[in-house]
Amino acid sequence: MNNDLVYENIRHDLIEFMSLFHKLFRPTFKKETDDKYKCNKNQIRAIMIIGKYGKISPSVLCKYMDMEKGSITTLIDSIENMGLVIRKNDPNDKRKIWIQLTKEGEKSFVEHEKKFISQIEELFSTLPKDEVYKFSHNLNTIVKILNKVKEA
């Protein structure tokens, strides 16, 4: 297969992948009526990211969420006003601020994690286990390769 065809296939598959990803997984990040805080999708994504890392700087959260600094500040303000996150100064570097989940934020994170895992299980329930394992392995490979590309 020549290079032009490889890149054309990647382009086509990425477009299809993004469409399928958003169709299948976006409902997890949508506003839910049973969500106590009625978080929007960006607020939920931020909680999920902060929860995964324990604490995160606003600039790193910007990168993970692919948002501008001003938008991240507004987002953090909104979830801080809900009592889900707190800003803490770094004791070793007064210029640095960390964003962490509060106890309520941790509860929200756990709830959204449960919903996300449940949705994944439901989506893949019709597939044989070996295909689910293959998907998991291949997705992990994709993430590793994309991280290499990002760092290059």
C-alpha cells in the first residue's frame, strides 16, 4: 500500500471513528435529569478528568479539554460554585494552582464513572468477549501511538 493511500485510509477511518464515537458515547456526557447539579457536558468531562488525576493544573486541563484558558477559567468557576471542585495553591510554588474535587465532586465523579462503565458494558454486550478484548487492546494501541505523535 502506498503512502498516499495509507493517509487517505487514516483520514476516512478517523472521520468515521469520530462520528461513531460521538453517536455512541456522547450521551454519557449529556445533561441528565437525575444529575443533582445538572452539569453540562464540559463540566462532566472536567470532573471526569480531574477525578482521574486527583489534582490538575488549569493549563493541563485546558490541553485535555481542548479549550482556551478563559473558557477553562469560566468552566472551573462554574463547577467551583457548585461545590464540586476547589482551587488550592501549591505549597512549593505560590504561582501554581491545583484543581481538586471536593467530597461532593468525588461523589459526582463516582456516579458519572458508574454511568460511563454501564453504558460501555451495554454498548458492547452484543459482541463476543473476544471482540471486546480485541477492541480494548486496539484502543490502547491507538492511544499509545497518538501519544507518541503528540510528543514528536
